[in-house]
Amino acid sequence: MSLLTISINGLITILTTCLLIGMLVYILWRHVFQCRGYRMKNIIYKNNNLILQRLKKGKAKILVVMGNGWNVSLDSNNRITKHDPIFRIPKGDLKLLHGCIMDYEIITAYFPFEQPLVGL
């Protein structure tokens, strides 16, 4: 191999490694640290077992409940204190029913980490 080929291969390896490390740091920051301290809005129900958040308010009788299975814990001011690593801040006004009745309501459900042990 020529010196030019070795240099190009080395440069590609260094750039790929830097890109991979950058992506891993971004994923760690985005999914672990960014949401902590964020205040969740439109919480309509909260107890030890369940948190319900309204993402879109509508006048129709259609209610879309999204149970995502994520765990998130909130303090008394609805600020996130703990969350799953894959948790993302939900976007309001989701467009789920394109071409249908556009005046529906969307509620999403979360499960706090402080769930009591039932049956013991």
C-alpha cells in the first residue's frame, strides 16, 4: 500500500471514531439529562400509580389515550425528577387522525416510579 492510502484510511478511521463518540455523548445527554427539571404542562390527574397528561384538547367525543409505558416521576410542581432513559418530552397537538374528525382529545398515561407494592 502506498503512503497516501494508509493516510486516507487512518483519517477515515479517526473521523468515524469521533463521529461515533459524538453521537453516543449526544444520546446520553438527550435521553438522560435533558428532561430532568422540565415542567410537564396540562397534568389532569396524578397519584402514586398513574399520571395523565392532556396533549390536545378537543370538543368532540373522541378520546385518544396513549399508554406509552414510560416511567416518570414528578414533584409537587410537576417538574420531572426521574425518568426512563428513553423518555422524550411529548409534543402537543399531535395529528393522529388525518382526514377524520380533527376535533378530538389526546391524553397520555405515565407510570411513576413510586408505585406501591400491591398485595403484600
